[in-house]
Amino acid sequence: MLASLKRLAWRSPESWSLALSGLAWVWLAARSASAADPAFVAHAMHESSGSADAVAATLAARLADWSLMVVAMMVPQVAASVRMVAARSLWRRRQRAVITFLSSYVLVWSVVGWATLAVVTPWLGSVASPMAATMALLLAAAWQTTSVKQRALMACHRTAPLAPHGWRATRDCAHYGLVAGLRCAASCWAMMLACAFAHHSVLVMAVASGVGWAERSTRTGQRTTSAALGACALLHAIITSL
């Protein structure tokens, strides 16, 4: 069994990162189910009306959830880049190259999320407002139709030269991860912000992940992805109003 897993990791270097993504999805789904519990919401609202310590605890929880969301949603988006990094690396260091690339990529998304949440968490309180989440989804739908979004998406498909060995290879993988993260953040920031405002709703995350995969891997147009996010905003508003 262990030997089979090792062979899978070597032949499909993105497999273990996708497995981590799946675990993050399970964890966030469990968290989302707990957040829907009225007792949890009442406790969170009580905590939000407390001291600065309660706000700090809320911020810490949201930062952890954001990091999990990045692993769940964004790591699969760069599976092709992971395969490219592995293919351009020497066999003996391909897993190290993948880890370096993904670490830099996730770091960029984490910093972006932490900076954003540090600003919006005191304003939103412990429980994200359903109206704020709906408005964020509509913003994401509008962002999909802009030329700036299209240019950012096109930049996500660019690759980078990688040295074959030595410290230059590690440097190049780290640099490529940072650049890929910045390009991805420029393209997908609105969808990720909507997911955070929706308190990591499985519905919102699933739609955003589908949109991200469709626009990267297929010829789905901007109007179609914008319509999908708009429909998600309407559905989210209906569900949260019930």
C-alpha cells in the first residue's frame, strides 16, 4: 500500500496536494455546518459584543479558515503548474520543487487574506452579514466582466524558467510560486472575498471553485462565469433569508 502511494506521488506529483485540498474541504464543510447551528450563531454574536479579546479570537479563527480555504479552493487551480514544476525538475528533487512552489503560492494568498480580514473583521463582527456576502458575490460577478480581470486571468497561464539543480532551482520554484500567487490573487480576489464574507459557505465555495476551474481549463466566457456568480448571489440571499 505504501509503495503504491509512493509511486502515485512520483508519477502524479499533484496527487498529494489534491488530497490535502480534499481534507481542507471536509474540514470547512464541518465548520460551515457548525456555523449554521443557532446555538453557535448566538454564542458568536455574544462574543462579538465583548471585549477586544473576543474580536482578536474571531480574527484568529477567520485567518485559520481563510488559510484552509486557500488550500481547498486555490491549490487545485494550479495543478497544471505543479505538474510543470515537477516535469522541469530533476527526478530526485521534484517533490521538493513542488513543495517550494506551493508554499510560496499559499503564502501569497495567506498574506492577502490576512491583511484583508484584519481590516474587515472588526467591521463585520463575528458572524458575517448575509447582505455583505450577497453584495460581495455581486461584486465578484461584476469583476468577471472587466478587461482587467481578463488580463489577470491570461497572466495566470504564464510559466517561468526553472534551473535544474542547486540553490537556483529552489529560488526559481519559490519565485514562480510567488508570481503565480500574485497573478492568481489579482484574478480571483473578488470570489475569495465573497467566500470569506459568506462564512465559507460550501455552496459559495463550490460555485467559486467551479468558476475558477471553468475559466482556467475551458473556453467558458466571462459572461457565463459572471452569470454563475450572480445566480449564486441570488440563491445565497434566498437561503439566508429563510
